[in-house]
Amino acid sequence: MIDKFEYYHGAALVRVVDDPRCYSIKKRGQQGYLVNDAIFVFLKYSTKSRSPWEFSFDAEDVLHNNLMQEEYGEAFLGLICGGDGICGLGWSEAKELLGGQAGRIAAGRKHNRSYSVWGTTGEWKRKISLRRWPALLFEPVTGIEMLGEEYATSN
């Protein structure tokens, strides 16, 4: 029997492996992976079949991702939204949505639309494309600007 953890993580990792810029993936921690020996990826999944999908981050998750961000320059987050898709964020973006501490991030999507993402401190002003995962692992994360309690990201 396939474990839920393996099933959902596998869905996200297959997309990474299918990208021609990926040449290796290694396990790093309980929910993390190291891509190309230099890119840290942290995966969270929701088994819920419909939008919105919620993801909890405890103090240990925040600390672990902060340490990985320090070690690798940036860390990346793949939010596996049931069978719908993967919403990709840079850890810097996620940390802003969490206010730098334990909390929740949610992603929602209407049919044939991009993801809306929100957290403790607000909501992204722009949507996150389904195509952002896994492209953001191999391209710089740019264009983050705070607009009061709303956030924008280029993509």
C-alpha cells in the first residue's frame, strides 16, 4: 500500500524530475529534499479534494526552513493541493504570509484559474500560476512587494 506522504510528495517530485534542469534529488529532513545539491524544497500536502486547501506550519517547520534558507540562500515550498496541483512559493514569501512565526497558509483556486494564497498577515495581490511549480526552483524569485497587508509577486 502506498503511504499518503509518498503519494503526495511523489506528485510534486515527479514534476521536478521531469524538468530538464533537474539532475538530482536527495532527501533532506522529514519533509525536505535537496535538488541539484543546492536547492532546498519543503513539501506540505492537503488531502482535501476542493479549494481552499490549508497548510499548518509549526515552530519547528519555521525554524527548519529558516535554517535551510540560511544554508542555501533560499528555500522553496511546494503546497500540494489535493489532486488539483502544486502551489509553489519561495520561503521568503511564505515567511511573510506567516509573519515569521508558526501559523497557517491557505491556497484557493477556481476552475481554470490561478491560485490565490493567504496567511496570517494577508493575501497576495496577484495570483500564483499552476506553471510556477517547479519553475521557481530553477529561476530567481523576484518582484515581492508589500502593499499594506496585501502582497504581490511577479509571475
